[in-house]
Amino acid sequence: MALKKVKGSIDRIFDKNLQDLVRGIRNHKDDEAHFISTCIDEIKQELKQENVQGKANATKKLIYLQMLGYDISWAAFNVIEVMSSAKFTHKRIGYMVASQSFHSDTDVLMLATNLIKKDLTSQNVFDVGVALAGLSCFITPDLARDLSNDLMSLMSSTKPYIRKRAVLISYKIFLNYPEALRPAFPRLREKLEDPDPGVQSAAVNVICELARKNPKNYLSLAPVFFKLMTSSTTTNNWVLIKVIKLFGALTPLEPRLGKKLIEPLTNLIHNTSAMSLLYECINTVIQGMQDHSASIQGFPTVMKLCVQKLRILIEDSDQNLKYLGLLALSRILKSHPKAVQAHKDLILQCLDDKDESIRLRALDLLFGMVSKKNLMEIIQKLLIHVQKAETIQYRDELISKIIEICSRNNFYFITNFEWYLTVLVELTRVDGVSRHGSLVSSQILDVAIRVKTIRPFAANKVAVILQNSHALSIQLRRNGMIEVLYAAAYICGEFGQNIDNLEAVLFSMLDPHVLHHPTHIQHIFIQNMVKLFAVLLSQVEEDGGCDAALQLTKTVQDKLVIFVNSSNLEVQERASCASALLKQLEKLLLKSTPVAVQFAALFKGELNPVAPKAQKRVPLPEGLDLDVWINDPPSSASESDEEEVGRGGSENSTAFYPTTKKESRPELSPEEMKKRKAARKAEQASNPNYLTAANKVLQQQVIKSIGWLKYFLTSW
């Protein structure tokens, strides 16, 4: 026995500790895997020792290897051996390793039940504490069921340290074994009035976490929590935050709580210097009391106080507090917009913040703060930020927000549509890339079609874009606003009579650079070019007669040639139709026949916007019954005949669906196959049209020669 002790002591001298393991891994960077494999073999040998000190040293090294990603589940039983040590230093190592490596599927956990029970009933406070700390990490439903009574009894311990630990772990017990909540609840409630502030804080945390799932079950605790909140002995801000959070969940369920809480919450908002507590008080007022604000005396005054305090949060240098302040303001904005609008200058300053999340939150606030009076000021500020935006996402958010604000409630806030159209045109000139080109295009179309008085201004405004499209097309493609040309072409075509420099716009739409635009824009260019030509033809024919009109027709027809030869079928078809129409006009003009009036009549009329649900509002004409058959229903006799034909039951059904039967062919003998092959070759030799290998080469050469000849004749 003595020899074994001596041998164990000698082995421990030469055992590597954790520091040696870490140092060795750092020194073996080239062959780290091999070194760790060797160390694991050594650890396995150490775990076979009878000495607990050696096993504890080995488990410490194992947990470090687990942090590096190695599996140590094979050593679970050895970890329990270290946990069962009578020495606290070893026991602490065992529980620490277990808390890191054990999980619900660990098989040996069932062996640890009695061991944990023994530690929970130990007279040593530290043994109980380390057992509670470790158990909270690897507790399972079975362990929770078997140990729930022992843990509940620890809530009545005379030592505050153990009571606090027991209360905290009870939350894990309830999650894994919900049946334990009902018998344990009275004791948990008692701990809310525990003389020790640590135990009291632990009980508040557990109940607040439980109440997050179902607050209604904890309404009965409202008097106790109210006493905690108003007590002068409660100096822990984190406890107050938890209590106020709980009241924020309970107040919507019980309206009378709002009247009771308004005074203490107002006092806390006035007096507290803790920003976290201030935010929770304001958040509770916003979330819990807005639905019952009519029954709470002085609630508007409290909301104004909240907005003033939130301004302090937003002006703080801490970015987190600034974000929370903006978030709370956005919630107040829904019910008290006037109180928030007074701080418009502060929100606009947030648009210059370095943090993009704060800028986006300020944008959301501005959306709700817009009125007819401040719309132009806010939009001008946003336009400046569009030009300065560094990221595509932020620039797109700004553009979409500008359009969303202006088009809100069918352009309710806009008093000057010429100004809004100018803003939309400015958005097409942004320097950076944007994904909202189609949105800007549709908005220009929407304004020009809806507002009749704006059409002359809109037509001339977008006509400038078309006239300079040869110079602007590169920038429009680069910044993603090329879709604006679609809207510009449509507006100029529909309202061409309002354009001042009509001829320049027409020829710019026929310029060869248009072929570089997307094909759907080329389609709309050709279609609306014809409308513009009809308007210009009327003016030219009226001023210069048929000769001037003929000259204009020939010029336009010459410019259409490049579109007729386009590789895109849709462009080619539209251009060909337009060219054919112009040829007919040319024939009539050669006979000195005025054509402008008849040609303009093709595009006469106005296309008004139609709401998506307009069809539902159309009244039914008198005498129209939509449930009556338009034609007489088929008779039953004809239906039965159709069924028979469909089934193929009639005698004449084969006339409609003839059936062909495959004839069985007899198999040929080898001699007959040879005869047929010889006859086939003789027929091929006598056939002058049959291509042999030599004839195929000759035919390919002839085909090539014909192809070159066609190309030459076409070019000539």
C-alpha cells in the first residue's frame, strides 16, 4: 500500500499539468494534431490512476481540449468520479467540466442523481453552491423531477447565499418540469419579501421571466411588486427595471393599474439619473397605458414629459441610448404626433449621424411628422442627404421615403405639384447607384396623368430629358434611372400638343443612340414618336402646306430605317408598322392631299387613369341578369349523345377516332436480308440524286458559293 502511494506521488511529479499542455500546443504548431493525439493518450492513462488529484488534473486538460473542438464525451464517467471527490478543489473542477461538457443526451447523468442530492444536503455552503451552479447547466427533465423537492427545501435555508442560488435555479426546474411550479409558487412569492436584497432580486428575476410567457397568471402579485417599486429600501436599479417591465406587461390586462402607477412612474422619470431605468419607465407608460389614456388623469402632461426626457437620450453621445430614444419617440408619434413634431430639428440632426441605423430610425420618424407646412423643408433636407449618401441601401431608403411621404394618402400633403415634379426630376440626377428608377418613373407618370393642370409643365419638363438623352443616357444607366426615359416618352406622346420645342424632341427620339437603350424603352419611343409626329404634322401642314409636310414625312421615314433593321423583333415590328403608315401618308401628300387631320384622329381621345376596383362600382344595366344563360342550355338528348361519342360507344365512333392495328411482320432469314441489301445498293447506284461521300463534299462547296454570292448581291 505504501509502495502504491509512493508510486502515485512519483507519477504526479512527471504528469503534465494544464500549463504544460497549453505551452506544448503553442510549440507544436506544425504538427498540432499529432501532439494533441499524444496528449489524449497520456490523459487516458492518467484517468486510470486511483489518485483523484491525477484525475482532476486530467479533466482540466480535457476541458481545454474541448474548447479547441475535440470530443471528450468518452470521459464522462471519469468526470463524475472527480465530482464525487470529498475535497472541494477537486469537486469544483468536476462540476466545472460537467457544466461545459454534459448535455441532455449524456448517458451517465442518471448516475449523478444521488451524488448531486448528497451535495445539495451537505453542511458545506460551498459544496451546495458548486452543485447548484453546475446543475443549472446540465439539468434534464429527469433530474428536475428527482431533485425538485430538495431544491425547494433549499429556498428555506438559513444562509442567504444558498437561498439566492436555489431561487435562481428554480427557473430551470420549472422549464424542465412544469409540474413543480404550482407547489413551489408560495415559497417563491415569499422570497419577494426576503430580508436579503440578493434573494429578493433573484425572486423578481425568476417571476419576471415566467411572466413573459403568460402575464395574466401573475396579476395577483401586483400589490407586492407595487410595494417593491415604491419602497425606499429598493435601491437596486436592476430590480426596479424588472418590476417596471413586469408592470408594462400587466397594465394592458388590468386598466386600474395605470391609474395607480402613473404617480410613482412620473416621480421616477423626474428624479432618476439612470438612463436605463428612465427608458423603461417611459416604455411602460407608452406600451401599457396608451390604450387606457382616457381614464388616466393628466396623461397628456406625462407624455410631454416623456418626450422631453427622450430628447435627453437622443442628445446623448451614447449611440445605443440615441437609438432607444428614437425608437420610443416613434411609438409616441402614433398617439401624440404634436408632442413629437416640436422636436423636428433634433430628428433632422440625426440624419447626419455616422450610424446608419440611427439615420434610418430618424427617417421613419420624419415620415410621421410631415404636414402641409413642413413638407417642402423636410424633402429639401432629404434631397441633400440623397446626394451625400455613401451606401446604395441608404440612398434607396431615402428615395423611397421621399416618394412615400409625398404620395401618402393620394398626395394629401402636396400643395404644389410643379414643385413635386421638379423633385422627381432631381432624383434622376443622383450621382450614386439606385434601384428605384422604375419607382421614380411610375411616380412621374402618376402625377402627370392624375393632375390635368400639371400636364403642360410635366410635358416640357420631361421633354428636356428626351432632348438631352444622348448626353444623359450614360449617367441614367449608371445611376439606375434609365427607366425615367420610359415615362418621359409616354408623357411627351400623350401631351405633345403642350411641348414648346416639338421638332427637337421628335428627332431626339429617332436618334441612333436610342438603340443603346433597353428594348422596352425603344418600344415606347417608337410608339410615342408616331403620336408626336401626328401633332407636328398638323402644325407643319398648317404653316407650310403639303410640301413642308411631305419633307417632314420623308425625314422621319429616313430616320426610321435603323429601327426597321433592329435585331429586336418587337422594335422591328413597331418601326415597320410606323414606316408603312408614313409611306401611305407620303403617297397622299405627293397628290397634295392634306392628311394631318385624318392622321391626328388616330390618336384622338384621352386615356384617363382607372382605379383597380373601378369595375365593382359600375352599376348593372337594367334588365341584365348575370345568372341567366346567354344561350339556351344544351338538351339532355344532345348531352347523352356527346357522352356516347366521348366513350366511343356509338357505331360511328371510329369515323372520328380511327384505330390502326399494327400488322405483324414475319422475321427474315439471313439469306433474304442479304438479297434485300444487294437490291438496295443497286438502286442507290442507279439513282442520280443519291449523295455519295464524294457528292456530299461537292454539295457543301456549292452551298458555300451560293451563300457568298447572295452576300455580295445584297451588299451591292
